[in-house]
Amino acid sequence: MLAKKIGMAEAALALSRESGLSLRQAYRYLEVARRKEPLLSAPQPSVTLSLKMPVDLAQKLQAHAAASRLSASEVMRRAVAAYSSVREDG
């Protein structure tokens, strides 16, 4: 789409419609394509979980997320994925 020299907004709208992505996600994919970075895989459907943790641990999570420029959800997804792969191996 970008090779056709159409505008970013028009390309994002077309990608969103054609691929069933949100407009926000379509913009992200187009930004990656524009920078020629490796394309991220399409996101899987998500569910919302509620969990409780000690305040100090929650503060560490928020600080790590901010320092990594990630959301707390992404930090938790990565942590759970890493933990579950270790548990499966060991």
C-alpha cells in the first residue's frame, strides 16, 4: 500500500478494513513497514485478567514498564510467557 504512494491515513483505513485490524493497529503495522523493521505477528485475541499483588511489586512493575517503554500488560505477558516456557522445559 505504501509503495502505491497513497496517504498514511488512507492506507491505514484500507488495511484496517481488509485485515480486520483496528485502525490503531493498522497504523502501527504501516509505521513498521515504513521503517522497514521486521513485521510483528498479528495479535491474538486477548482476555482481561484481574490480579492482586503487593504494592511494592506493582510499583516495580510500573517502573520497569516505563523504563522499557512498554505497557505493564506487555511486561506481564512477557514474564508469564518466559515463566511458562521455563516450567515446560524443567
